[in-house]
Amino acid sequence: MDTHRTVTLESVKYGGERHRTWEQLYAVTPIWADPQVLWGPMPTAVTERDGRRWTGPFPVVMYLWASLPYNVVTLLLDDTHHRHYCNACLPVEALSPHVYRYVDLDLDVLVDPEGGVEIVDRDEFALNRRTYAYPSAVIEAAERGVRLLDEAARKHTGPFSPLAVARLREIISSRRAHEAEEGCTGS
């Protein structure tokens, strides 16, 4: 497993301007995998488009597909609670083994552990659809991403399945144990 490769994830708007950047993420999957799975330990540095920086209060796991119009961020709130924040977007691109980028298409899907779904930022999508003159293929990709996320969340499949979340917790626990061992041995 390629878990020592650090990755920066860039989110840009359709016009190309930077939207948000996550730094010091760790690859959980090999570079050729689809989806790419990245782990953001606590604290993960995030830079907003206006230059404001903040760190997340809990670990995150990000699923990024080169073949689907969305990504999923699983927020691991504590040892037993989680939620998902999902973005309708153009498929992720690997700019290098250490830098990934996706185009954010504004629509976001919030998913609770029971599979409840809330679609947000429709107003931002409508505004940017005009501002950037989204072609019909981009509009269709955003709408398809939301439909696919809604269906997967309600059916508890993919990253929304209890098994997937349990597996994430195992991977992170193993990663933390490995880091603690390295810290103790000084290697």
C-alpha cells in the first residue's frame, strides 16, 4: 500500500480560479486506483481562495474518482460518529503523484450516517452556471453526480456503507499505530 505518499488536493472553480486547497494528505490507495482514497489526519491544513487558513478539528477520508462526477469526504467525528460531505465536480485529475485537482461544480450533498440526504448550494450552482456559462455537459455532470450520491447514500452503498466506514477506521487505526511505532523507534 502506498500510504506514505503525501498529496495536496486542489479544488478549483470552472473558470480555473483556486477554490480550496488541502495540504499534507496521505494516499491510502496506489496512484492508479479509482477511487483514490486520501486520509487527512488531524489537523489537516486547508487554505481558502481568499488565503484564509484553517485546520480541521477531526480526521477526514476523501474518495476521489477519475471516472465519476463527484467526490466524498467522510468526516470521522470521533471513534463512533461520522458524516459525509460530498461535492458534485468534474472527475479528479492527477497533476503529479503528489498533486490532485478537481473542478468544483458548486452543488454539495450532506449525508448523515442513517443515509439522510440534504442537497445544498443550489443558489451558488445557479449563479455560477450563468457566471461561467456552464456547457450542457457540465450541468448534466453536476446533476448526475447529485443523483448518484443520493442513490448511493439512501442504499448505503460505496463510501456510505457501514462496512466502508468500518474499513476506514481500521486503516486509520493501523496508520496511527505505524506512526506511533516509527516515533518510538526514531526511524
